[in-house]
Amino acid sequence: MITVREIQSDDLNPQAFIEEQCRLISEQVGASKAVNALSGGVDSSVTTLLAHRALGSRLLTYFIDNGLMREGEPESVVLAMKDLGVPVKLVDAPREFFSALKGKTDPEEKRQAITDTFYKTVFGRLVKESGASHLLQGTIYTDVEETVAGIKRQHNILAQLGIDTEAAFGYKVIEPLIQLRKTGVRAVGQALGMPENMYHRPPFPGPALAARVIGEATPERIALVRKATVVVEEELSEIEAFQYMAILHEDRVTGIRHAKREYGFQIEIRCWDSRDAVTASPTRLTFELLRRMADRVTSEVPGVVSVTYNVTTKPPSTIEAV
Ligand code: XMP
């Protein structure tokens, strides 16, 4: 059962919400310090700005480089926050995440491995080193809903699954956006003075590119889907879609290149129209655009011989493949 009360975007007063959440954050953290997990997505960026407004230098913001991020993302996210006056520490942790993901092919096991590495190994250490009492994170209502319904174990859901974070990891978790859906979060971001390219960014999942590799997420397979993601994001950034992505399949297929057989990789492209990620439908892309993406992916991503476009709706599909 969900015990959180949703605030629908029509009922949201962003300024009043910001004031109320800043008050609550100050009250909960008291004279102590808090750490904050920034991923660069809309939710964690809005949480960062809210918490920075509430706590100032008592907030320590970390970007965890888990090795699963998109091309250039760690550096660009740190820079964008610096422009907004928020200092961010980049924590280098790819080895820890890849060793936890080693040999795992089951979607829920992969998600669990990322959760454990993030909260226990990495943040357990950071909280201890910093002497903080709280971790702030950008969980939203949709994340809770899907986890509680047993659809996907969203990596950031803890309390709603009955996990006592203080006993398990040594810190309390504050989730200021938990009553909002994406539309509400974007409105709060805008009211906080974020640049539009930040509050309008398409969502990106916590498990990052590991959610877009079917089967084992090895450094090599992540590197491959990262390259395909560059192409798909370049080609689709002007389309008014909710979210778009490249997915690396586990099965390989026979292809032909330079008159020789090539048993290669398959990339699936998804592009979604959606309001709040609860339901979604495939964007009607032109055939020319689809063909251009296929040409670019097969020529720019080594070893890819097949590109498909998903035309399923959610449900029964989900937005991410894992
Ligand atoms: P699905 O794949 O469940 O995704 O249809 C719904 C929305 O949630 C994002 N997503 C996540 N976000 N942690 C997050 O913060 C996660 O573990 C996670 N998994 C999926 C997904 O990108 C989509 O916008």
C-alpha cells in the first residue's frame, strides 16, 4: 500500500511547495549535515537546488560516476551545477559498480546490485567520512508506485519497501519530491530558476545505461550502448518526445559487411510520447529519420548489424528495457 499522498500538478503551487520543502529539510537536518546524490536528471537536480537553498554549505553534493553514465555526463553535470552556485564532488566508482554487476543477467538482480553498491558501499562510506546524518534524493511518486506494484524495483525506493535506512546504512533519507510526478517536478525546477535545458531534460533512470543493456552490463557492453545513445540523442533531441533511448540486445544476429558474414549486435531504439511515464506510446517518427539512425548506428557503433524501432505501447511494454 502507498502511504504517500500525491500532489497533482494542477494543485501544485511551486513557490509554496519550495518554501514548505526548504522548511522541512532544515527542520529534519537541524544543525547537522546532509549528503546529496546528484545524477544530473531533473529529479535529482531539483532536489539539489532545494536542499542547497535550505542548507547552504551544510549540504555536500556528490555525483557518483558509476561507469554507467552517458558520454561526457559526469563532467557536464558538475559544470552545470557549478554555474548555479552548487559545488559538486565527483566520486570515481566504476570499479565498484562493475564488480557488483559481474555475471548478473536478471533485471531485478542487476537493479538490486546497483542499489546495494550505491547505498551501502558508496554512500555508506561518504556519509561516514563526512559525518552527515541524512541523504537527500529525488524519488518521485511514479517511482514509488511502480516499485510497490512490483513492476520494477526502482533503485531509489527504500522506506516504501519497509527498509529502515538508518539501521541498514547508517543515515536517514529525505525525499522532498516524493509527492510529485514529472510534470510537477519540472514546474518546481522552473520556479527555482533552473535553465530550461535542465528542467526539461528527458528522464534518465537511476541504474543508468545498465537499464539499457539486456543481459550482463560489462564495461564493453556499456561502452557500446553509450555510443549508440550518442547517435539516438543527437538525432532525436529536436523531437518533442518524453524520452528516447538505445538498447543493446543480448542476442546477436547474422549480418554482412564488406561482403563478409558478421555475427553482430542488435540495437533497439525506443522513443516515447508520455505525460507522466505511467502510460506511453511510441512517437510517430518519419521513416527517413529512422533510416538515418539505422545508418549512423551501424556505421558509428562497432559490431552493430541490426537496428529496430519499438512500436509497442506501455503497457504492456515498460519505458526502459530492464
Ligand atoms: P519504466 O521503465 O518503469 O520507467 O516504464 C518509468 C520511468 O522511470 C524511469 N526509471 C527509473 N527512474 N530509478 C529512477 O529514478 C529507476 O530505477 C528507474 N527505472 C526506470 C524511466 O526512465 C521512465 O522515465
